[in-house]
Amino acid sequence: MKAVALCRESAPALRDLVLPPPQPPQGRDLLIRVEALSVNPVDGKLRAGTSAASLDTPRILGWDAAGVVEAMGEEASLFASGDEVYYAGDVTRPGCNAQYQLVDERLVARKPTTLDFAEAAALPLTTLTAWELLFQRMPLQLDDRRHAGQRLLVIGGAGGVGSMAIQLAHHAGFEVIATASREASIDWCRRMGAQHVIDHRQPLLPQLQALGIDHVQVALNLADTDHYWDELGELLAPQGHVGLIVEPRGPLRIGDPYKAKCIGIHWEFMFARARFATADRIEQHRILNRAASMIDAGQLRGTLSEVLGPINAANLEAAHQRLASGRTIGKLALAGWDD
């Protein structure tokens, strides 16, 4: 099979390779033919942390894909051969930057029928991250607009996770305030459903007060945990909640005002279920199935901003560099394989 991987003589550079395909699936694994994939910050982090000396075999990155089920293990029951699917997968196993990949069916869902493979591949990791953070780590509810009248702040609204968090929070009834700093990213946040957009390069509280907002019930810091920590403690309402996905550079002071206000602090890492083989990892199958239904019903929209061409080392390298710039809006994808 064709693959793009890190290998001993070139790490951390990416190379086009021809590798043996995976072994036939066993247990609850699916063998999936990858048709499109997307890139995420986790790719760059794992790439940077991989040394040539550690690569006894090529390392295949990539944890956002859409494709077709080719075969199933003897215990798999959720899919049939030929089903179109999308998934993020398991960071402890080889990724999707290859023509074929083995994935536990409990992490996989049916692809939205209204999206093509590239559009679908842009969604799984960020959808799972935003959904788990809002509705499983935090005590919030997606349906029935139970949070009408409450406000939710998304720091980093134009990124992949922010794009989905804005939409899901809006669906749940929140008045959503997003942060962005450029005209294009401001416009993107509004298209995702944010009622207000403020500049994360400037102090947040004065901008909120200028909108007549003294506090928010929920804040998602998707950009820089350390930088906004003190200010979030001030602008969050008593008994509010803060959601985090970026590991801090140093210790966080979790005393006052966080303690005084009884602010809940919630971490999200969407690979936790797969990494620790938790008993509830089928939740990711359920979440992505529900998200697919919402997309097909027009309740959520895709977040793909650009397809950079077919899947090869040069295009993946360009995607990684674009992502590392910190100026990417939405998601970048690659689709199809070079002949």
C-alpha cells in the first residue's frame, strides 16, 4: 500500500513509501480503505517528538479520516463491507496517512451522506473534542436549548475545535462569543454561529463589557491555557465552567478566584478513551453517528476550508506547515492517492 510516514533516515521529515498492508482485521477491528484525511496539531506534536533513533519501522501519523470498510474482524458487528465511514481513531496505533488502516469499530461511524470524503475527514477529531468537552466533561446538555439565556466564550473560535464548539453551543441555546483577530477568521466565526466576536489579542473583559456582558457561564480556552488563565477566572460567573485542551507550560493557580467562585475545571483529550481502552469507548461511535445525522439534517455544517490535493508527502508537509503557522481557518484536508 502507499503511505506517507516518518522513517529512520529522514525523521522528522515525511516520505512517500510503499509498505505492506495491515494484517487481516481481528476482534472488533475494521480494515478501512482511506479516501481522504485531515491534519491536526497532534500530528505535529508527535512528529516533533519522534527521533530517527526511535524508528525501527516507519511511523504513520494521521488521526482524521474518511473511507470505505474493506473487511471486519470476527467480533465486529456495527458495519458491513462497502460502508462509507469517518473516524479519528487511536493515537497509540498507526494512523491514517496510508491507503489502509485498522481501526476499532467502536471509534468509527457512518459518514454523513451529504458530505464528500474530504469534507467528512475534516470533522471527526474536532467534533469529538468539542462534543466530549461540552456534553460529557461538563454538565451541559445538547438538546432542548436548556442553556438559553446563558453565555459561552470560545477562545480560538476559527480553529477546527472552535468551529465545532461554536455550532454545538449555539444548538444548545447558548449566546456564543468567539475570539478571532483577522477579518477572515471573524467572518468564519460568525458563519459558524457566533453572535459576537472579540479580539483575543486584546484584554477580553473590557470587550465583553462593551457588549454589555459582565460575565459568562462557560469558557472554552482552545488556544493558550496559561495566557488567559487569570482573566478567565475574573470573567467567569460563580459556579461557571472552564474547558481546556492545551497542556499548560507551567503550574496553574487553581485557588481564588476559581475556588471562591466554585468554577469547574474540565480537561478534554479525545484519545483518552482509546488510549486507556475504557469500557465506554463506543461513545465515540455514538457521538459521530449523531453528528452525521445533524449534518445531514442541516443542523451542523462542515468545517473544511481547503483541500490541498492528493495524499502524498509534499502535500502533507504543506498542510503541517500551514497548521503550524497558527493562521489556519477551519480544517485542511487531502483527498485521493497519486497514481
